[in-house]
Amino acid sequence: MKRWLSVLLAAGSAVPALAVEFRTVDTATVLYDAPSPRGNKLFVIKRDTPVELVVHLEGWAKVRDSDGAMAWLESKYLGLRHSVVVVAARAQVRKGADDAAALVFEAERNVALDYLEVAPGGWVKVRHRDGQSGYVRADQIWGL
């Protein structure tokens, strides 16, 4: 019995963890309730919006947005670049990954920022579409 238990435990530890994949909407497009243009149109999602890829199926993707809403869109509208969206009322983007670092700019809720890299201590390096870049606290954004 102990032998089977050790085999089962070893097999369970060999199962890879599921990775969350985020993508960015490249072109404003309609979201549907089903993976078909005959599905009900739910709303339009704007360009540069980050989404979590939940399911990919024959040219369609089921995605989740920062509010938790799920819908389908044609996969061709998803880019490979990675963006994040501000979920705080105002996110402070700083010159360094430190609360004492100089403020570069502030971004309001729902502003999309390009994800650059994760920094130590709960910070993320981002870039605004106007070219300014800096570090924002990870708890002020969604899409990681």
C-alpha cells in the first residue's frame, strides 16, 4: 500500500502547474457570448485592452477582462504583446521600484500600460503609450 501511495504522490507532483496567459487586444472588436459571429453581441472591447486567455478554439478565444467578465472574440484580434490595466483610482508610476522614488506620472483607472518586466518587491516596470516608463506597484494594475 505504501508503494502505491508513493507512486501516486510522485505522479501528482509531476503534473505541471497551469500558467495564466495574458494577451492584448490589437484592434477594437465585438465580443460575443459564443464562438461564432452568429452569437449575441455583448459589447465592443477597445484596442490595447489586456485580457486573460481562457480558451482557444478554432480561430476564437474566450477571454476574461479585469472586471472578471468572460466573452468570445476572434483570435485574429489578439496580439502577442502584453499590456496591463490600472485598477486603482490612480496608479503612481515611479522612476524606481520604491515608494520613495520620484513620481514619473500618474495613470487613472482603466488606462492600459505596456508591461515590460516584473521587479523585486511587488513592482512592475511599465510604459505609457506616450513613451514615459517607470515602476508601478503590482496591486495597482491587472494583467500579470
